[in-house]
Amino acid sequence: MRVAAALRAKGGDEFAKPGNIIEVKFVKGESLSLTASRLLALMILTAGGDAWEDKPHRIRKADIRRGHKGNERITDMLEELHRTLFAVDDKSWRGKKATLRFSLISRSREETEEDGGEAGWIEWEFTPDARKMIQASETYAVLNRQAVLGFRSNYALRLYELGALRLHRRQATWRGDMAALRAALGIPPEVYTDFAQLRRKVLEKAKAEIDQLAHFRVEWREIRQGRTVAEIEFRFEPKSPPEVIETVDELDRHSRGRRERRDGSVETLLAGQRTVAAPTNAHTKPEEKTFPIGSIRFGHDDLLAIGRTYGGGWDIDMIANGFRDHMGERVEKLRGVKLAAAWKGFCESWVTRRGRAI
């Protein structure tokens, strides 16, 4: 919750989601749709460090719709959150193993003014069980709002959250059998019963989206018993600084054509009879600082904070020297968001390669 409060105070697109909420299991046969999962992420982002408190939280409908006309979908998403049940391992009043089932949202209010306009708000409260889980969570994932809203597969979003949760651990992996995989990604038991189909429809599509939109990459290994896939292991690796810059650029672009860009089938857009390069949104400002030549310990609080957070305890200036060597002349062209993203990605990859400092 302290991390969530700090990220909210900082502003920007990053927010913290409690590990306990990411790893909660759906009751058999249920899972959230992609739109409801996005709404839940926005709720957690909005609540920030206050998510564990017994109080209402509020968000504008305009911040949810993202250009969609009308509010019908918001109503559907709220009702889905209310009726979806989650399950966690617990103890009964006799001290026996038990399963606790609960919902995340206890109540919500949606403004229903006739004009339905941009000024509309929704208000909600998390259930006591959800607040208890949020408060007790000792792990968290730092997620990117643009990435969360950019995924087109609910399975990709779930795998993205699992990867972000494990990225900075000594072993950045997730391993489980087929039942655990279905529970983690919310795959109904009657869907994709053949693993070859599950690989093609779920895993390959999820990997393609994550590799394009996330600040890390995902690979998996299939563990077999005979010819049957018994378990699967995901490995999550931070992207290099140039790859992070490409990701930031992609998140800045319009989502239309994203799949074609991912597949490499579209490189240009046609305007009349002329062929022009697909536009990108310039994210930098001339007055934004470049990466410093000397120490970053003085006068560069934003870069210093990133290094301390993601540098695994290593000397900040040592990592900075490695960053300059790795980027070469490209380091002089980095500004603002792209500089911060590239520096963060390099710090993460540094720790992945060398481990945490003692």
C-alpha cells in the first residue's frame, strides 16, 4: 500500500496491484471478462494506497469508457464484478483446511443522469475480505495503465500481471500443472481441452501481446510425461533499453493496426496515392534533460529513485556507467518518458544478469 500511494502521488501510468489479488483463484467455471478485468485494474489504480480502507472510492465514467459511446458497458462490467466469486485457501473455525469464497465489490453506485455525459461518476466499496487481502499482501506488481488497457486477450492480461509480479524475484518464473494454469489464467475447464489448441489460442497469442506491450518478455517450457504435457513453466525477462523504447513508442500509437505491426505485415499507411510512414506520437520535450554524464546522485532525483528501486542494491553510478556503455550514442537522444523507461529496463536487466547485491 505504501508503494501504491507513492506511485499515485508521482502520477503517470504506473500503479501497484497487490500480489494477493493477482494470484486469487476464480471459483470453478467463472472468470472475469477482459473489460471487467480492465475496470478492476482502474479501480485499484484509482484507490491507490487507500484500497484497504473501509471507505468509498470514485472514478469518472469518462476515464473508463476510453471513447466508447454510452454507458451500457460500464453497467455490465459493474454487475459482472459484483457476481463473480473468487476463492482462496483458508482455515475453518475448527482450524481445518477450508476454501473461502467471496466477491471483491460489496456495493456500487452509478450516476444515471439523463444526459449520461462526461461528468458521470461511479462509486464503489471493496468487500471486507478483499480489503483484508489487499492490506495483508506483502508482494505487488507494478503495472502500466496503457498496457493494461491495450491488451485484447484476457489471458494475456492475466499472464502480464503474473509476470509483473514475479519479474524482480530471484527466480522470475511461474510453474504449475494444467489445473493450476487454468486457474491462474481463468480458462474454463471445458475450453481448449487439447493442449495443442490451448498453446495456439491462448499461450502464443498472449506471448505476442506481452512481448509487444509489456516491459518484459515471456517464454515458456513444456514439461512432459511421455507425450502428455503435465506442467508448464513461464520465464519472465526484462527487455533491453532499446526494446523498452520501442514498447513506449507502441503504447503511444493508436491501437488500430497494432496486430499488423506486431506481425510485421504493415509498415506504412497509404494517404491518397502517396505512401507515408506510419505516424508516432512524439513524447519528448526539448527542455527535458538527457542522461547525465557524471554521477546521478545529485540533481537527478527521478533517475536516482528508479535506480534505487530496480537496481537490486548495486551501486547506482556503476549501473549508470553500464547503461551509457550499452546505449552508446543513443543515450544522448533519450528524453522524458523514454529515458525513464530505458533506464528502468536496464536496471531490471542488470539485476537479472548479476543477481541482487549482498
